[in-house]
Amino acid sequence: MRTTDISRGNNTNILVEATWDPVKFGGEKGHKIGRELISQYISGFNTTLTFKTHENSIPYQPKLGKALSKFSVKMPTPRLAGPQPGNGNEPIDDDKPHFIRDAVFHLWTSTAQFTLLSPLQKSTIYIESIDAVAFYNHTEPVGKIVYDYPFAVPPGSSESPKLPVDWSFDSVGYDAVERALGGTLKLDAKGTVGVRLGQWSETIWYVGSGIGARVRL
């Protein structure tokens, strides 16, 4: 906060700016915690943030900032504004972020294409790498996706490139995909993803469940 008047009682409509730099402010330990927080958040886990001041929080009043550091405020991680799954007529049954809306699997070309929902309103996210496995019925592998070519995820809804799928031909999961040809089924996904936003880049893990997948020839 800069040049802000704070009065006794409830103070509303105060703009607060935050800097995300776990390495600079927390070293390797902060880096690991930050990576875990983002991974859990995008996977829909319940996460919380704890805020407290430090010596440099209030310019020219380091003692006050240090004294107030004894008090902390804990709050659920806010949900970023952005597009919602569905066509606008489908209800949202939870408050979790939905970064993958649906997918289309093509059996003939062994590819998959995903509809992605970015929660950011102005900035473009770049997916740098993907190493993931799709599952049917939570445990039965369907196929693996390994992709190392960066692609952009602009604000709002967008389509990924067609990603190569290495099918698990001898699994029950692939049999379920074949039976769903021309229709849809629900799949889960688990893997690691390299992401970049401006000068910041990180490799995070992702777990998604109940992803609607259409199966085409």
C-alpha cells in the first residue's frame, strides 16, 4: 500500500499490491513452499494464505512493522476471476478453479486437444512443457502425453495444440476410450507442467479429475 489513510474500524476499498518472489524472500525453502501452493491451488485443493507485516512493511516505521508481525491474518486463497466451465447454462457445482474445461481425443492420429480456461484477465500464460498421464476410473491409465514445445494460453478460453498421446493399449482405460468412440467419458489427469508468466517460470504438478473427454476417430 502507498499513501494510504487507515482509520479505526473497518477499512474497505484499499488497494494492496503484492510481489510474488519466493526465492528472493524465502530462499530455497520459500521456493518449494511457493511451488507447492500453486500446484495445490490449480489442482483445486483447499489452500490458505497467512499475512503478517515485517520490518519493511511500513516505510520509515520499521519498529511498528516488526511489532505488528506478531499478529497474522489467515484467509482462504481467493478465487481468480475468469471464465467458467460450460456454455453459460451449466451450473457450477463447486468453487474450485477449472483450468481444463474439456478435451477431445483423436484415436486415428493419437492426439488430444484441450480447452483451457485462464483465470488471468490481461496476461498470457505460456505452457513450456507437459509430462502427464490420463486415467479412467481414477486408476486405469489411458495414455501419456509428453510435449516440450511452448504454446500460449491467452486470457479467457483457448484451445491447446493437438498433443501427441502414447496410448496404453493393454489397459482397461484404453478399452473404455475405444468404447466411448463418438461419445464422451470422464477422465482424470496427473502430471508435471512447466509454466511461464513474464520473467517468472516454474515447474508445477497438476491433478485434475472428472474432465469431460470427447472421443473421435
